[in-house]
Amino acid sequence: MKYHNKKVLITGASSGIGEAIAYAFAKEGAFLILAARNIEELERVKCNCIGAEHVVTTFLDISDHDKVFTKMELLINEFGPIDVLVNNAGISQRSLAINTYFEVEKQMIDVNLLGTIAVTKGLLPTMITHGKAEIVVISSIMGKLGGPLRSAYAASKHGLHGFFDTLRAEHYKDGLKVLIVCPGYIKTNISINALTGTGKPQATMDEATGKGYSPEYIANKILKALKQNREEIVVAKGRERMGVVLKRFFPGLLSWIIRKAKTV
Ligand SMILES: NC(=O)c1ccc[n+]([C@@H]2O[C@H](COP(=O)([O-])OP(=O)(O)OC[C@H]3O[C@@H](n4cnc5c(N)ncnc54)[C@H](OP(=O)(O)O)[C@@H]3O)[C@@H](O)[C@H]2O)c1
């Protein structure tokens, strides 16, 4: 088992995809550091992990960037270098750009992009020195193309590709592996927690999200992709997967299709 006794830090481990990733690594015998804001939910996830005695939980708000750096330092001092960082924490959006407060756009970038960069930079030097480190980044299909009601979300996820493709190249010589994951719809609380234009959560489950893949499905795909040293995977059903292909080879056609997508 590749991850037996490896130290794995998962952000956004209190729910959804992060929670399922925690269970998948726990099965492998990894030592887990589960991070998020909701400690009660983190404790629930910890209790459900195989080998819960090898799991610790910690409060982390990745939008509070200065505190993120301090927290990463504390974690390194307590547990030593992290072998695998899973950058999963994120929030989505459900609003047209024209109706979205700038504060909401800033929040999307602060969490999904700058928060992820802060966590990564806080750990990177020790990961590099320790060697053979791996970083998983949960992007989205919206990291590959843009779609209605997701302008700032798509911007934040596109930014992740720019940053982490660069990081992979810069630290190839140091043995750093970076896997970017682009999920389509996955059945989690993402649409319930998604921000509307005023910053209030949408508080309802989207039909498409409700019909998405299970979090366990994507977690298993991620573990498999890590073991195969993949650099990027798309985990999506037919139409969304086709969107990525069209964007690459027939961008004009995709643009025409997206113009016709629902915006309410
Ligand atoms: N589900 C989908 O259809 C889908 C599709 C594409 C990409 N994704 C991506 O998958 C990732 C996980 O989302 P999910 O679907 O599992 O949704 P989710 O169930 O809403 O989980 C989101 C996780 O992120 C954490 N989080 C949010 N803001 C945070 C902050 N400021 N600091 C620390 N943690 C924070 C939440 O924990 P706390 O609230 O406890 O902090 C929660 O654990 C996200 O990056 C999302 O963009 C999801």
C-alpha cells in the first residue's frame, strides 16, 4: 500500500469529496490531518475512518491567509513534513456576473485560489526538502471552460491550473508530483453551500448535482490516478466531458452551446 504511514493533509475534509478522500487514504493506512472550519463534522469524519487513531483534526479557514501560513508551520513542527497535500476546500457560485457583489467575487478567489496557494506555499519548502511529495488539487470542469452563473468560480479554478501546472514544472527536478482533478457534477453539498450574488448560500441542491457521481467514486479515481502518476484527470459524465473536448478542438461550437445554457 503506497500510502501506508504517509502523512496526508486534506483541506475541506468535513464534507463531500474531501470526506471521501479521507476514507480512501485511511483504507491505505495513511496518517491523516483533516482540516476545515467545522470541527464537529471533522470529528465525525475522523470517527468513520478506518484506523481513527491515526487521524487528527484541525481548524483551518483557508481564506484567512496569514493564519494559514502560521498554521502550516505549527503542523510541520508537530507532525513533520507532509507527504501528500490534498487541496480540496472550496466554495461555488450561483449568480450572473452582473448581479454578483464584488465582495463575493473576492471571497471566491480568496478561498478557491489564494487560500489553496497559501496552504501549498506554507508546506512546499519542507515537502521539497523531504522529497517525493505529492499535491492533489481539486479543480473543476469550470477550470477548463466557463459556464453561466459561475464566472468567479471559473476564474478561481482556471487560476489553479496556471499556478499548479507551473509548480509541477518548476519542481519536477525535486520529485514533486502534482495531480489536478477536474470533476463534473458530484453529489455533495456544493450547490447548497454555493454563494448567490449577495453572498448568501443558495441553500438548495441542484438537480444536476443530485444526479452526479458519488464522492466515493471520485475518491477512488483520485487514488488510482496518484498511483499511475497522472498529471490531470477529468471525472465527469458524457456532456461535461464532451465540453472539455469541444473547448480544445471546437471552441466556437462550445461557445455556441454554452450561450444557450440555462441562466436561472
Ligand atoms: N461537487 C461538485 O459537483 C464539484 C464539482 C467540481 C469541483 N468541486 C470541487 O470539489 C471541492 C470539494 O467540494 P464538495 O463538492 O465536496 O463540496 P462541499 O461538500 O460543500 O465541501 C466543501 C468543503 O470545503 C470546505 N471549505 C469551504 N470553505 C472553506 C474555507 N474557507 N476554509 C477551509 N475549508 C473550507 C468545507 O468545510 P467547512 O465548511 O467545514 O470549512 C467543506 O469541507 C471544491 O473545491 C469544489 O469546488 C466539486
